[in-house]
Amino acid sequence: MLPTSTQFQLFKATILNLRQVLVVLFFGAFLSACASGPVASPAVEERSMDTYPQPVKAGPPLTSSPMVDKIATPRATGLSNLSVDKFNSPGAQALTPTPMPTPRTPVATPNLNLPLASQEVVEQLVLQADTAKANNEPEIAVIKLQQAQRIAPQEPKVYARLAALYLADGQAVRAEQLARKGLSLAATQPAYGDFFWRLIAASRRYQGDTEGEQAALARAAQLAQ
Amino acid sequence: MAQHPHKANKFWRFVWQLLTVLAVCTLVLLIWLDAQVRHRFEGHRWTLPAKVYARPLELYVGKQLADGQLAYELQQLGYRAVQQLHKPGQYRLQNNRLEIYTRGFHFVDASEVSNRQEVILQAGRILSMHDTQGQDLHLIRLEPQLIGGIYPSHNEDRELVQLDDLPAGFIQTLLAVEDRTYYEHLGISPAGIARAMAVNFKAGRIVQGGSTITQQLVKNFYLSAEQTLWRKLIEAPMALLLNNHYSKDEILEVYLNEVFLGQQGKRAIHGFGLASWYYFGQPLNELALHQTALLVGMIKGPSYYNPKRYPQRAKQRRDLVLKILADVGMISDTEMQDLQSKPLQLTKVTQYSRYPAYMDLVRQQLQQAYKTNDLSNQGLRVFTTIDPWAQYQANKAMQKSLTSLTTQYGDQNKLQAALVLSQRHNGEVLAVVGDRDGGYAGHNWALDDSRQVGSLIKPIIHLTALASERFHLLSPLDDSPLTIPQPDGSVWQPANYDGQSHGVVPMYQALVKSYNIANVRLGMSLGVDKVLEQLSALGVKQNWEPYPSRLLGALELSPMEVNQVYQTMANNGFYNPLSIVRDVTKANGQLLSHYPYQVRQAADPQATYILQQELALIGRQGTARGAYAYLPTEQIVAGKTGTTNDQRDSWFSGFSGRHVATVWMGNTDATPTPLTGSSGALQVWGRLLSKLPYEKDEVNQPPGVDWFRTNPTTGTIIDADCEGLVLPFNQTRPPAKANCDN
């Protein structure tokens, strides 16, 4: 049986390659003996033959399924600037009386403003997270929000966005816990309180906890009054 | 007698057959060599270890920086202090003004481009930031510092570079020294070999080799280090084959990444990219010509010319390379002299192996999700939470404290120590010291060893009490002698550290003064099992039997576990698992894993908030007030000391600003030490916290808590204009009200 044209081309290419190889061999056999001196040679390590890499398995999953905003995050204009300074009486002076308001009523605690700093950069990061979310890049949105959380860990807005992201992604337990954390930071901000309780209600509904959902909605309603 | 023609024919036939066999064997050999050359060159060339990075330094308006932090971090990143900025990797820090030419970096979420920027500081806080056009900047993220790698068994490491990454004059220098006819020969250089042979003949020994760069690459890339005849036989044909298949630039680029340039312990430094970091602490493209000359000169003998070990010898070699450059006309004689007068300018920063305890944690976390092979072969990039400044200060605080203790108590050669520092609001681990020397990669006392925690358990008793709706900070506790019968018929009689009993004391005072008997009584009234349940909820899960002695810390935890528990208490009762890794990407930057922020409410927020005030009182009035020897009075110290029986363990765990830290000290064989929690661990803690930026960043007061002025003696709320201690209470169960004097 005669070879096909392709087989013939392959055969021809192989012969040509072998011709090159033979030429190389001729010179090589002579030159290899005096190829290099040991003094100047770079050190060489023993190594095993390479194996082709296996695909890397992903670590803890963060699902990349499209996210839908099920709850609108409150449009709070500024950041939380209500941090309470409780530890401001140094040493023995802690026992020293300071002027206080009306007798037998709770003592007002001073506010501590967060540095304006954090406000601008956090607003930027939250915006970038919103953009990433809109672009269907939930992982990037989460990374941006975590960056914001590191800068302003007291900022409820960051937790609100994170919780909403996770809820939209079906991670209801995580969303509820984030909402609880946010709630603990938004004691004096009813808008956030309402939002977080409604988000907790939605998370519980997702988990099949109807009673818990109703309780959370009742808390939201309480705040709305 | 004439030879028989038949025999002659037979001989020549044998020779012909022999030659034919040889030719066939040679042919097969060449085909095999050809396959080898192409397979390795076109396949997966190197196994790249995972690169482990520290957290990037983020600069933004309002950020607080510690004194000296900025300069330290820039030096660690290999930035050069200059008078005028010309290129990336330079900075100028004068008074409160930082000018920086950043290098840029490809982060998971975005690429930071190389740029000139200006940062204005005031009292350690960033006041403003802008670029060269005067545009305000919100955030500058510097590239993260490379802190280590996870290596394959051969321990080769390299930082891949491309021809475009090379500094000016690099190729010319390399070729002038190693292979002047590189772009002309076919992979081997007969002229070079002849020249080498002549030199060797003249010298009577082998003093010069005739290897081309292609041959060197073949030797390093394909062959073993053994000087065997076989290796020599196949080196040249392989070089010719390589040259035949690939372009000169392709071969050169592989050579630049393959060449061996040094050894750091087990780690082999390959390629100019990594060598540049290893010797100069800078990327290759930032090197000046005299630095390039040193690296090129080292090819001849990386160990012999190691500039870290033999600086004089290395400088001579570098100067010789510079002379070669002058001889070939690449630089003038004046330039040569100028460059030869420069010092070697080696970096003092050790990039790797500085944080063994932290790297233990990184490996531990990664091995839960990745195969060991993937970690050591695929060039993964691992972005961690380690804060290089905090880690540096943690090591320093430990060293200083140990020196001071030695002065005070004499040589304590059995004394070991460990430290864990984390971010209060998200549980990111910022620093770990695994033993008294800090840089020792042996037993990790922060992770691998558990010791009795002593009084560190008491805040958990108080948290359980405050959450139980039965107690508040002024609840009276009995500190009189106590006897508890044991199931085996014996009795347990806890005693106070000072051997005294203090009668009835308000609950907060029992913690502030760390009274054992009052706290055991409190714990017994709650139930030991309830206290242990609370402890588990805070982040450590173990099956402890509910013995009464647990209430005085007769249970063993590692410093890492203790830090987890205090982390949760510092974070208003929200548990964040201590985390070490933020992201893992492929070598090309593609995200593989992101470790998300995790949170779980683990304790009643009101109770935890009130407990935090108790812990702060320990700093103000109790066993932790010694921390103020290092810290300004306006800074919060909220935590608890722990001293176990016979002073076998010295503990302190607590928080301040945005940091939670735990320190342990004790003898390796658990014998008594001269240290209490205050005189040992607290000293390290105070020293460390004094060097970290302090953000007055207390957690918001949760709803349902009110502050009242109180009379601790009577345990009552009093009028605000009376004298007394201001304390927080749960709105639903405040103490009774009374007049000032009652």
C-alpha cells in the first residue's frame, strides 16, 4: 500500500530532521569532550523529571452564582460616627466623680467621631463593591467590603452590604450573623436597625424559621414607630 | 602468507555492520535527545513554590501610623531613600511629608499602577494624600512584602523575569562576561573552545571553560551536576539542538531564570530575578550597573563569590566585570572607576525564614484546602494577614522583656515564651512569636503547646454571670474560706493569692483583684458546666469534665486558643475565627480562594460590653495596671493576668484599640518560674502595644445598657452629683437606688 501524501510529508520531515541531527552529532562528538572547565561552571542541582501539574483545587468556596439584591440597603448618607468613650478615666481617677446630669438617670456617654478619613475611603470602597456586584463579580465585591471593614470596623453600612450580598447568594446563616453584628453597631441609627431586622427576618424565612421571621419583623416594626 | 580474501571480506563486513549499528544507536540517541530538549523547554519548565505575602500597607487619610513604621515598611519593601525621585522604588521622607514613587502591584481585586504620590502626616496620622497633579487620593496600597515560600523537595526558588524586565546594560554585561558571540554561534563556540584549550594548555591545568550560555543552560536545565563523560558527550549536541529549535532570546530568557546564584539554608536561589531580591532587596529592573556587574560576576562561582560571606572577594570579582565592560567599550574608564568605588550595597533585610511561627499557621490553614504538591509546585500567591511592623515589634518586645527578666531574676535558660496578636474587629492574626528567639523554626509554643490558664478563666465566669440575669457588677460575692467536697471524698479548698480572704466584695472587685474564692463561689452558683459552655462558645471546643478546679483555670489551652477566646470578648461577643490567609491566587493572579469574613454571635452583647468595662478596670486599678509603665494613660488596657500554681505559667491576654494580644511565659518542663502574669507576660504585652498605632476605637455601646454612678460599698446606684464609681448595667436589672451616703 502506497503512503498517503501526509504520511510522505511526515516521513520527509523526519528524514530532514535526522540529517540535521547527524550533522550536529558529528560536531558534537568532538566538541563535547572539551566543552567546559569545572572552575567556571555554575552550580547545578539534581532534580527529578517534571510532572505536569494537576489542576489546583479551589479552597473554601464562595459561590459565583449571580446575585440578586433581595433587600435594598438603607441609603444612609454618612457613616456611623457614634462611638462611645467608656474607658476614659485613667488609673485611680476612675473613681473620682465627674459632673453628671440629672440624678438617678443614666449617665450620658460622650460621642467619639470616627476619623473623617475612614469615611471617604470607605464610601469609595463601598461604591467599588456595588460596581463589582453590578458587574456580577461577587467575590470582588466581598473583597472590597472586607477592605472597608478593616478600615472602619464600626461602620454598619459595610455589614449591611455584606449581609445583603450573602443573603442574595443564599447564605442565610452568614447573612443573619452579619446583620446581628451590624445591629450591635447601629444602636442609635433607627434606619439601620430597621434594615438589619428586616434582613434577619428574610434570612430566617430562607432558613424556614417562620416564628423567628415574625419576631424579627416585630422588632423592625418597633423601630419604625 | 597472503591473507585469505574470504577472511578479509568477513572483517570489512563486520566493520560495516558495526558502523551501521553505531549509526543506528547514534540516531536513536539523537532522536531521544531532541525529544528531551523540546519536552522540557516547551513544557512546564519549573516547579514554582507558593509565594507567601504579608498584608499590604494601606495608606488613607486619617490612618494612624506608629513612630518609625513608615520608614521601616518602605525599607522592608526595598524602597530607597533619595533626595529626588526618579524611578519606582524610591521615596523621600522628611518631617511630615512622604514622597513616594510606588512600584505598583497586581492585587486580586485591582491593579495598583506605579505612580508618584505625596502623603502629608500630622502627629502620626495621615492628613492628606495626592498625586503629582495635585489630585486627592483616597487610598494608596503598597505592594505586599514577600515573607516566605512553600517549597518542593528540591527547595529551588526563583522569581521569574522576562527580557523586558531587565535593567539597562544587563544583557551587554552578561554577554561581555559569559559569551560574547552568543548571537552569532550555533549553540557551541569552536573559537571559544579553542581559546579555552590554549589557555588551559598554557596553564597546565583547566582554568577556563569554553561553555557558551546555551551549553550552560543545557548543563543546568537538562543534565546532572556530575562531571561524567556521558554528560560531556551529550552536552554539545543538546546545545546545538536547542539552538536549532529556539530563538536566541528564548534561550537567553530561560537561562536568566535558571542560573543558580546562591543558597540560603536549604533554599536555592535561582535566576537573576530572585537573586536581585535576595542580595539587594530590590526588583531586578531597579538595579544599577555595579549591582548588575556583581550578579553577573557571581555566575562563575555563586558560593565562592557570595557577597554576603566573602564581600572582599565578591567586590574584586565585580570590579573585574566592570573592567571587562570598560575593555569592550561599554563604559568609559572614568565610569568604571566611579562604579568600582561604590560599595556592594547589599540589603540587610532577610526576606525569608524570619517568621517561622507565622508560616506554621499559614501552612496549617492552606493544607486544609490544598494538596502539598499544589502548594509547592504551582507558583500560587498566598496573601496573608501578617503585619510586618507588628511582627517586628512583637519579636523585639519579647527580646527586650527576656533580657530585662534575666537582669532581674538571673539566667532563665529554661524559660520559653509565645505571643499572638490579632485584629480586634475581624480576628486577622497580625503576628505570632513561637518561641523566645522569635526566628527559630522549632517547637511552636504559640500553637503546639497547651498550658493551664489560671485566672484567665475568671472573665468567662463573669460573662456567664452577667448574661444569666442574676448578677450585675455590684452583686455581692462572698470571699470567705470555702470547702468543696470532691466525689472521691476529699475536699478542695481554694485560696487567694495573698492567702487572705476579703469578706463580701462587689462582683467587679472580685475580678479586678482576681480573688480566687469569690470567683469560685460565683462559678459554682452558676454551674461549672455553664461556664465551660460559655468558654466553648467563645471559640475553643474541648470536652472538659466540669470539675470545680476548672474555675481557677485548671484546663489547658494554647496561646492561640486563649487569644481566640479574648478576641471574641473584645469584639462585643462576636466570634471571628482567627484567620491567617485572605486570598490565594494562581501565578497569573487569578483568584482561587477568598477566605471570607466570618462572624457568629457567641455571647450576649450587653453582658460582653459590661465585662469589657470590668477588664478595663483591671488595667486601671487591678493586676494589669503595670502596662501603664509602657502606655499613655489615655490608652485603654482591658485584659486579665493569669498565674498558675507555683508560678509555672505567666499569662496576659487583653485588648487595646484595635488589637488583641496574648502572651505566655513558662519553663519548658513546666517547673516554677519567678514570674507572675504581671511581672512576666504583661511586660511583653505592654512593650508591644506601646509600639503599635493606637486607634481609639472602642466598640459602640449596644442598646439596653446604661451607665450609673454607684457606691460600690453599698452596691447601690446613687445620684450623679455624689462621689462614686461610674459603671454600666443592663437596663433590665440595675442595682437598687440610694442616697449618696447610703
